[in-house]
Amino acid sequence: GRKRVLVLCTGGTLTMAPNPEKGGALSPVPGALTDFMKSMLELTNDKMPDVVVHEYTPLLDSSDMGPPDWSLLANDIKANYLYFDGFVILMGTDTMAYTATALSFMLENLGKPIVFTGSQVPIAEPHSDARQNLIMALIFASRDVPICEVTIFFHDRLIRACRSSKVNAGEMHAFDSPNLAPLATVGISIKENEHLILPQARGALRVHTKMDTRLLALRLVPGFDDTILRYMIKAGAESGSLRALVLQLYGTGNAPMVKDDLIECLREARELGILVIASTQ
């Protein structure tokens, strides 16, 4: 029989349609996606999976999504894990890379594909990229030999979620993974980079939803004043509102070596029990 795919729709540009209550202006319209999918002849093809759609209420702009919403998605996947062969998550593009990355760490021993997608143009528009993105996400979520990890499909490529970044706000090619080739690209056929695909997970699915948001991400720029950083660390430690500091540094993770105050400041942070992580911009 056909594979089964659960589509979880949180909102975003893809769900927008002319809203009569707002004078025909585009806004997320509950039920618009479900109605549109009923009219998609592609979904009646025998090669396509059986699809169940769940739209969350209210539909959210992705800028408003955070850890509680990530936990809801993870728990809904857990609750439906045994009943579906794969999952597609539809959301706005602005924080898709964050949400998809979070889920890739929250879902341990994932043995089924989870594909995020959305669109740059609302599904109600004739030139929308929503139809193609949705169809390909469903295909990747239901293949006979699936890529069992959290991914993003957008435009013509399937990329690893935790290596993804939104790179373009004005063109259809919105996402890329700058330091890793796509897991697959779509042209006339699907081409997989098989050497990048992870081995099948062993063990039962484990869902981690306990998260701590008491962190500060800081992007260093040449000439920054480390006095401000010292004050923030001290105030954060005293109030208990800061548990981790993520420094986005230059190149492969280089920081100014002649700034003794910065090194001392980071040493103080460690002594105050704050986790300090160096990453690259």
C-alpha cells in the first residue's frame, strides 16, 4: 500500500491567502492549505503517499515561534511516530533553520524522515513555489529508502537541517548549507550525495524537550568594547539569567589575542559557572 505522511502546518507565507475580513489582504488563513491540497491532482498519483494534514491553531508567523513550539512539534511527532512513515512540517521561512536544527537535536535515534518546507510566495498565487516544495517534501518523506533525519527541502535541494541557513529573502532559492553539500538535488531526477547520508539509527526514538533559554549569542565585530560584555556577564550571573554565552567569532573561530581584557572576561564567566562556546560567523 501507499506510505503515510503526516503534514504538520504551523503557518507562514505558504498558508497565506486573500482574507475577506481584512479587505482581501494576504494573511494566514486557517483551512486554506487543506482546501488547496484537496485540489492537487498530483496527490492522487499512485506514487504519492496518503497524506493527513494537521493545521495548528492559531497559525503562527515563524518569527513568533520558539522553544515551546519546538517542543509541541517534537511531542506531536512522538505521539504519531508509529502511525506514519514520514513527516512534513510547514512553517514560515524566517526561523525555519532554527526550528529544524532544534528538532534535529531534540529527536534522538530518529528512524523516519522529517522534512521542513515552506514557500517564498503564498500558495494562493499562480507563480507560487509552494506546490513544488510541498510535493517534493512529501516525496522525500515517503521514499522506499528514505533519508532518516531532519532536513529542509527548498527550491531544488534537500539539506541537513543542522547545517542550514536562510540565505535569500527575495528569491526562490531561500536556503542553503554553506559548509556542506546538499543531501540531494532535484532536476530531471533525484541525485543523492550518498556519502553524506547518515547510517540508520539504532534504538528507540527519544525526545528531549527540556531546554534552557538563558543564553546570550554575541557576534563580535572589530573594535568591540569588551567592557559591555563584562557587565552583561556579571549582571547575568548575579541574576541567574545567564547560563551560556555563544561567541560568534571570525574565520574558523578566531578571537583577538591581544585583548587581555576579553580573555580575562571569559575566564571570569567560566568561574561564574557560565558555559562559553566559540563558534564561527
